[in-house]
Amino acid sequence: MLHTVADRLRHIRTISGLKQNELARLAGLKSSRHIGLIEEGERDNITAQTASGLCEVLGMSLDWFLLGKGDAPTAEEIATAVAAAELANPKPAKSADDEEEPAATERAS
């Protein structure tokens, strides 16, 4: 059973296929660590803005997410909500500064 906010978020995020950092970005959170803290049950005081953003991205009702009342979103509802969030918040293009540096080559001895 999904008795806690932590359980419900972890369950729905798993169904969505989103990583914590992807969900945080789509929900407008500054850090993916915030998602981890909620999922670990370490963050009980979720702001209305955070809860609303997570619900919108994952297709959950606030009542279900925060209180466990009502029905959980279906996989189709989750997928539809995630797709809409990705369209509204596309990944930023990598700049030349974001490119990974080539691995250092070993020097011959």
C-alpha cells in the first residue's frame, strides 16, 4: 500500500520513468535532492508550490498525493502529464561550456 507521501511519490515517479533530476527540472525545483528527501520521508513540510508542480508533472491530484484520498493516476494519465510537461519545459540545449572534457590520455613512461 502507498500510505505516505514518500511512498506515493516514489511509486508514481517509478511508473513515469523519470529520474529524480528530470522530475525536479520539470516541476521547477532547484535541486533533485529535494525529490530524494521527499521520497526518503525526510521532507514532511512540502510547500504548496512543490506539491502542485509534482502533481502537474505526474498527473496526480493533490488529495491523492498529500492525503492518499481518491484514485491514483493511471499509467496513461502519468504518461500524458509527463509528455505535456516535457513539451512545456524542454531540456536546455547544451552549450559549448557544458561539453564534457575529453578524457586525459596516459603519458608514455
